[in-house]
Amino acid sequence: MVVPPHKTAVCSAAGDTQRDHHIQVIAQQGRLAWQKITGYNLRNYAELAVQRYKRIFGNTMKARALPQQKTEVWISVSALNRMTNLGMPASVKV
């Protein structure tokens, strides 16, 4: 799991931890480049997909048994993918 360091983070005395490496990369290349290098932006896409799923279909499943839950999720995700492929709404400031 990659957690972005705070904007005011400084390297530790040892200077050889993963966090220190992240701080150095951010200082040299910038935060957006660091996100692409570490794949942090993909985490955002996954969180957004789960948020959409829960907003449309709810937090709980209707089925009780596992095989029916798998089918319910498969149908829900298929519907969500179809809606996403049709296009996201274009918001325009009026």
C-alpha cells in the first residue's frame, strides 16, 4: 500500500526507508510524476468505481447465499460497466 507523505514531510535520519525514497522522488520530479511512478492514481480509479457501485446499487446485497451473491454482483457490475461505456455526463457551467 502506498501512502503519500505529507507536503511538509522530511527525510528521516537513516534516509533509507521507503517513505524517504518517496519524499526524494516527490522533491525531484513532483507529486504528479510520483503518483504515476508508484501507481497511486490507479488506487483513485478503484475507489471511484466502488463509490459509483455503492451509490447506484447500495451498500448491501439482497441475496443471502454466496452463489446468488456472486450472480448479483456480476449482474450489477455488468450494468455499471454498460452505463460507464455509454459515457459520463458532460457538465457545463451556465
